Amino acid sequence: MEERQTAGSAQKALPAAIYARISRDKAGAGLGVDRQEADCRALAERLGWDVVAVFVDNDISAYDRRKVRPEYRAMLEAVRTGQIRGVVAWHPDRLHRRAAELEEFIAVAEAHSLAIQTVQAGSYDLATPAGRMVARMLGAAAQHEVDHSRERVQRAKEQAAASGKYRGGIRPFGFEKDGVTIRESEAKVIRDATKAALAGRTLAALTRELNERGVQTSGRSETWKYGALRDMLIRPRNAGLLARGLPGKKGQSYEFEVLGPASWPAIVSEDEWRALVSLVTDPSRRLTPSNETKWLGSGIYRCGVPIVDENGQAHPCGGTLRATPHGGTYARQYERRYLYRCTESAHLTIGQKQTDEYVRGVVAELVRDPRIVAAMSPGTPDLAADREQRSALSARLEAFETDYALGNVTGPQLAKATATVEAELAKVDARLAKGLSRSASSSVLRAPDPGQAFLDAPIDVQRAVLASVLRVEVLPALSRGSKWSAKRLRFTHRG
């Protein structure tokens, strides 16, 4: 008897771990998890358990499946490897708020005879059917609480959306914390960037310039990224519109559905905003941060090599030209040469440097022509007509929705009619975008000497002006190895 008591007193205390978690720690001080740890240590001492590890996930939700809790995963691994045989938590919902995660924990606890104690709910016995049932009931209650909270938040946001009010979140760039009052210093950045993008400036160049000027975002990152600037410029709130986000593919910018006018004022006109959205989301546009901005004609010049079709008719190839390096090791030792090459076939090349220099001179003279300036000026009758047509098409869409609600049209009829009108709207938006893009080039056109302003402008502005005023077609060389000649360039004015 005395021998058994001696053996029992020599038995080591149960090696245990404390797990603490808090979903939101706005101050970043960790006070919530510190309090949990203190209470858990007191409980472990009363139980006679030896705390050998503390795992803390601070400011991480246990409900959001997108967020990984690294310390929680480390704790499970410690259980699997036998380092700990007991876990102390402040409350069961600190460990889990999702049923799927709870089931994994139950399996691990059962396989390794894990003992669980909580400060607020007592023992958490997962070794028995009754204990597992209680754990699942507590988990279901925790998940119901979270679901109900999310439902309240969502309903509040929907109510705010219906009344056109700001629905909260990170302070939107261009607005004060209330989401309604315009912050003029940032609003100017939005207006300038919108006009610059419509004028043909690349978002990559605009991103770089904002960072060089030290313009900070309103989010967690102080510097601008290409995607962040893109999403900020095409958001409906800039035009005083309320919208809701739609799920999109990973890696793509967000999509949205416009719900109607908002309670805050517009920073840019709806026309400008729609034109920018049409321009930036055009599938044919290269939407990468490294858009080709080094060469004047890359992607703009066209191949003029005659191609004979199956009917025996000859027509220009029409493929775009891209700048490609030319020359071997010797050329790299000095100055690498570049050629424009047809992307459809290797049947045409022309010197990049000579071609760009000549085309720049042609465009500089063109933009000095008052007729060109007039053609690119805003407020043309075409723009007014497109605005009227857009309003009419939007009214038709609303009428279709009303007819469907009244039972006058079926679902398939609504879908077909909506698709037809939306296709027409896309064409109108494309025309508006083109018209506004031309008018946005006024920084060059309104200069005392538009030609010199064009020559002094950044390369992406030059490309935008070139694409607006001139079509450049490159013809084949008369003979192999012949010198560069301006006669190989065919120009067509864009009206």
C-alpha cells in the first residue's frame, strides 16, 4: 500500500497547453488574450497541470474559413506528437466556431486521449459520446450566434443600400471617415487620374507617379499597387452611385452591380466613370502592370503585307507590330537595336528607332492642325446622342424588370431581352469611352504649341494621341536588306 502511494506521488503532472484567441484587437495590444492566458494559468494550477506551451492567435477569427490560425494548427501538431496531453481554454468558442473544425479536433482528441478544460464552461470531455454531444451542441450554438450576427450586419447594410447611405468599412479614398464628405485633396487625385487614364496614360505609369509624389492610400498599405489603383478608379462611388460587389475570379478586380444614386456627391461625372470602366475592362486591352509603354508604336502600328484569301482577293495582313530586340553579342556590347515585327507572321520587320522618330514628327504636325483639335474636342453631337441613347436603353431595362415583376413576361423572355439591351449598352459605352478619351487629350491639344507639347509628353500620352489621330500601316520593303524609308509608312487620319 505504501509502495503504491509512493509511485503515485512520483507521477509527473499532466503536460498541458494554453490556447487563447481573440477575433478583433483594434488597438493591437493583445490585452484580451493576456487576460485569457492569466485565467487559464490559474485553472491549470488548480488542476495540477504543467503548462508547457502557450498558443495564441491574436486578431484572428475562428469562423472565417479563409483565415488560417497558425498557432491553433501548431497546437494540434503538438497533440499528435505527444508533447501535450491537455488543453486549457477560456471558453469552448475560443477553440472553435465552425462545425467542420470541431470534428477534426474531436478526432485528434479521441485518438490521443486529450483532456480539455475551460475556465467558463468546465471540463470538455471528448472521450465519451455524451461529452462529444455537448461539444457539438456548444459548437452549433456558437455558429448560430455568428450566423445571426452576420445576418444583422448584412440586413443593416442592405437597409443602408436601399436608402443610398454609406455602409461602413475602410475609409474610401477621396472621402472622410463618414464615407460621405469629400476629402478634396484626394478627390483631386481621383479626377486627375481619371482624366489621365482616359487620355491614354497607363495605370502602371499613374501608379508609379503617385508613389513618387508620396500620395498615400486610405488603406493599410501606404503605397499604391496597380490593382488597387485600378479598382479605386472604376468603383461606382466615384460617380455618386451605390453598388454591391459581385463574386469574381481570384486574381481579378472586383465586379459590381449598380443599385442607384447614393447619398454622397460625385467626384467625377457618370459619363467619365462609365467611359473609364469601359476602357479599363475592355478584354482586348492588356491589363497587366507592365503594359507596353517603352515603344511608341508597339501594338498600334499595323502590318501592310498583302495577303491573298481563299477567294483570290488581296488585303493587308492587319496584324499588330511589336518591338523585338535585334542583333547578337556584338550589338549588346554597344547599343541594342530593335525592330518592329508582325505578330501574325515573321513576314515583315522595320527599324524601331527610325520609324518612331518619323511618326512623332508627323503626329506633332497633325496636332497643330485646328481641324484635328476640333475633331478631338469634347461636347460633340455624337457624344450627346450616345448619352440620350444610353438613357433610353437604361429605361428599357427597368421596364423589362417591371414587366417581369407583374408577370407580363417570362424568365427566359426577360433574360433574352436583357441580354440584347445590355449588348447595345456595351456598344454605346465603348463609343462614349472613345469620345471622352479623345477629349481627355486636351492637356496636349490646349497647349500654346500642341506639337511641342506632344513631343514633350510621356510615352504613354504620346501613344494615346497617336492612336486617336492616326492609323499607321507599315508596308513591305522593296528588296531584302534595303535601307529604312518613310515610303514604307502609310498614314490614314482617324476622323
